[in-house]
Amino acid sequence: MTTWLLRRLIQAVFVVLVMTVIVFIGLHVIGDPIDILISPEADQAERARAVAALGLDQPLWKQYGLFLWGGLHGDLGRSFVFNEPALQLIGGRMPATMELAVTAVLLSVVIGIPLGLYAGLNPDSLLGRTTMAGSILGFSLPTFWVGLMLIMVFAVQLGWLPSTGRGETAELFGVQWSFLTRDGLAHMALPALNLSLGNIALVLRLTRAGVRENIHMDYVRFARAKGLSPARVVLVHVMKNILIPVVTIIGLEFGSTIAFSVVTESVFAWPGMGKLIIDSINVLDRPVIVAYLMIIVFLFITINLLVDLLYTVLDPRVRLENRQ
Amino acid sequence: MSAALDIPAPPKEETPFQRFAREFADSKLAVLGLVIVLLVAVLAIAAPWIAPQNPYDLAQLDIMDGRLPPGSVSADGLTFWLGTDDQGRDMLSGIIYGLRISLSVGVGSAVIAGVIGSALGLIAAYAGGKIETAIMRLVDLQLSFPSILVALMILAFLGKGVANVMLALVIVEWARYARTARSAALVERRREYIEAAECLALPRWRVLFRHLLPNCMPPLIVIGTIQIARAITLEATLSFLGLGVPITEPSLGLLIANGYQYMLSGKYWISFYPGIALLVTIVAINLVGDHLRDVLNPRLQR
């Protein structure tokens, strides 16, 4: 277990390094770093000073070292637009994205698992078939289009829910959160639903497939023979076996949910880091772009590592395989 | 007694293609999808002859016709069946031209990615060893990041433009082809015909591309169909975010983005109809791809 963990950690660090190289190459070889890192308004003297300060007159490998060193010390440059350290800027927007992503994942569990259970237990019923057909739409419809339709129906036509912004926020642990106020929750409803649609479809299908597979197993027959109620058989015995793949996928999808919040945040003008990165790309605020990419790569690799760990904790069979 | 004996006619030998066509026609939904896909393709290819108006010819546009609801008639007697956008462009024409760009970007990138990815997958399976490990590690790394993130990263460095979007889509897509081609080739390369080809001392590339590749095609065709739909969706998403195609070559995604600001004031058609066109295209391609998977799956063949 320890060797395995160690090997996974080394692998993760290696991937982070590879990604820094890719971002570095993207920044310094494909694009012109002077244009990228120095504000276009800078005059000649400022420019020369900045070139020296950033080490752009150094050989490439040395520059990469400087870039890495800066990254390790939390210094990835200052935003041209906000004149704030890029990392700090993104960190300030992170809670908004996180609460949206977490709500979306929660929604996908709360809606996806019951629907999947129902569709798995009654595959030929009308509702069962409709959910399956609907889940295909959940996969294939573009997120931004669904978001627009949600706005059109619930905000414009019916006028039930607000369509843009975070609404009223309340403070907890020194950070502003929307989910603590009624108004904030109303603002979060549409974007969270929009972000969760793909995940709902995924969880639903996984749950359904799991039910269909497990319901004919011997342990289910045995539990029934013992005289357990059908509800207990499904909710305790079958559920335990279904939840392993579902938890894994939810964990892995958490990363994509954060990445795809770029789209949802732009549609609903949700002031998170996804909206920030799109705005930054549009005004070429490159330090922010680089910082965002590094943060999200780091997040991703951490999430994957945690999911792997969780998997071994949840499923003893995986642990046994690793020991061999 | 000279009554003719009732000898049944010998069953006609079915060519593989006929069998494929018959099995494909089993699903009415898939046939409908195919019809829609063909229709959309014809619309896209023949856009300049079909569209009522050339939406990029400024001489044909009249700003006074701006934001007219569907069914309005312009001063020149042209009926705007789907309304007009803020520039007075006929939305129907805009959509037909938009389809042209969306489809060519989607199909083009899927084909290029398919060629690169399948070749690398085949080479990985056939060569084995370090080459295989290197290629498949790259595939794993690529697939562990969501498509939108990889595309954002590339466009952030390279900037907008049709060529850059296609490059981004190719980089996002190739890995799936590589994985599929490798798994198909791993099964096929142990077959006797490959051994026979190798015994004939045919050159390696010939064994790879003339013998191995054709037998790996079915799963690649299925992946290719689905990937076209994914490419079109991703392109639309990127263009909607303002990172995709430039304003001079608006795809469906950009048309939707342009209408977005008018949606809140109830002028739904500028966004709504391009969206419907995008939706119908994507769903139709997915229907075809889904059924192709069933028809081409050897495990399900009777």
C-alpha cells in the first residue's frame, strides 16, 4: 500500500511537471513572451527592465527554472487588468466556482441515483424508458444551449428564477457564499442544474446498469430468501455494490465539472474563476491564464489521486489486487 | 401428372454491404437520423444556391430590417421565415451558411484526428514495447483532462481562428481514435492472415495499412461518427465563448452567441433557431452513430 501510494505520488508530481513544461512551451516558444508577459502599454525603458527582471535574456532552461521557482513560491505574475497577483485573483473567485460545482455534483447524486434505481428496477416501464432516452439528450446537448433554454423558460417566460449573478451572499470562514442566503440559492438554481445535467445522465446510467447487473446475483436471491423486505435488499445490499463505480465516477467528474463551469459561468454571468479565465483570454491577460491553467492542472491531479485512494478504501478487491 | 414441383428459388447470396444496409434499416430512428444528416450535409454544401440571401454580402443587407420576428417581409419582398438578426440578416440564410462552417470544421478535424490517431494506435499495437508505452501514456494523459480544458489551453496560446480551432479539436480528439485503433489491432494482429502476410515478407507498412487497418475499421467508423458530433459541439461551445471562429465566418455557435443578448428582451429567434439547427444535427449524428455501433459490433452479429 505504501509503495503503491508512493508510486502514485511520484507519478502525480511527474504529470504536474509535464504540464508546467507544456504551459511553459506554449507561453515561451509558441507565443512571444515579451508580448505575453509585459503590458503592451509599457514604454521602452520599462520593457527592458521587465525583460531583465523576468529573465527573458537568459537561456530557455534557466527561464524554465525561474518559472518553476516562481510557481513553487506562489508567484505566477500580476494581472494586467486588475493589477493584482494572478494567484490571489483566481483564489478570490474560487469559492464561487466551488460552490457551484459542489451543488451540481450533489444535484446529480440526488436526482441521478433515484432515477437510475427506478429505471433499473423497471426497465420496461414508461418512466424507465423515458429517463433512458432523456439521458442520451443529457450527454449530447451542448451545455451552453441548455443554459440558454433554461434562462429563456425559467427567467424570461415564467420569471421564476433570476438568470445572472450570484445574488446576496453571506460570510462564512471569511469567504462570501451564495448558498447561505435564500436569494443566493435562487441565483444558484439554474446554473447548478445546467452544470449537473451531463453528470445526472452519467450517474443515472451507471446506477441503472449496476442494478440490472446485480439484481440477478446470488447474494440478492439469498437476501430475498432470508425474507428481507424488497426495499432493504435494494437500498442496502444492492446499493453497496452499485455505489463503488458511482462514487469513482462522481469523483473523477468533479474535475470536469470545474472545467465545464467555464461554459455555465459565462452563460449565467456567474463570477467564478471560469468566467474570469474567459474574460482574461478575451483581453489577453496572460498571467491570469497561466495561473488558471496551473491551478486547474494541480486540482485535477489531486482529485484523481484522492479518487484512487478512495477507491481502494471502498473496494477491498482493489486492495487485494494491488498486494499481488 | 405434370404439375410443376414447387421448388423454392435458391436464396440469393447477400453481399456484406446489403446485409449491413438491411441491419441498419432495422432501426427507424437511425434511418431518420441518417436522412437528417444527409439533408443537413446537402444544405451545407449547396448553401450558396439554396439560401435566400448571402448573409455576408453587405449590399444585400438592410439595417432597417434588423431584429424582425419570424415571418416578416422586407421592403424588397423577401420573407424572413426565421426572422432577422441585429444587422438585418435573414436568419435562415445565416443558419445555412453557419451549418457549412460548423460541419466543415467538425468533419475536417474528425477526419484529420482520425488519420493521425488511428495510425498511432495501429503502430502502438503492432510495434509494442517502448513505442507502445510512450504512445499510450500520452493517450492516458490526454484523456485524463476534459476536452474543453485542453481546447481552452491551446486557443489561449494560439488565439482565435478557424485553423487554430481545428488544430485544437484534432489535439483533443486524436487520443480516442488511438485507443480504439490499438485495442482493435491488438485483437486482429494475432489472426492468421496477419501471420500469412508476415510470412510473405511484405513490407511492414503494407501489413499495417493494407491488412491490419481495413479489419480495424468498424470500431473506428463508430468512434468517428460520435467524434464528429462531439467536435461540432465543442466548436460551437468555443465559438459561443468567443474563442472559436472569427465574426467573419460565423458558425452556429457564434450565431447563438450573437443572439444571446437579445434573448432577455424576448427576441428569442436570433438564438433559438441556430440552436435548433445545431441540436438537430448533433442528435441526428448521434442516432446514426449509436445504431452503427450495434450493427458493426461483431459480438452482436447473428
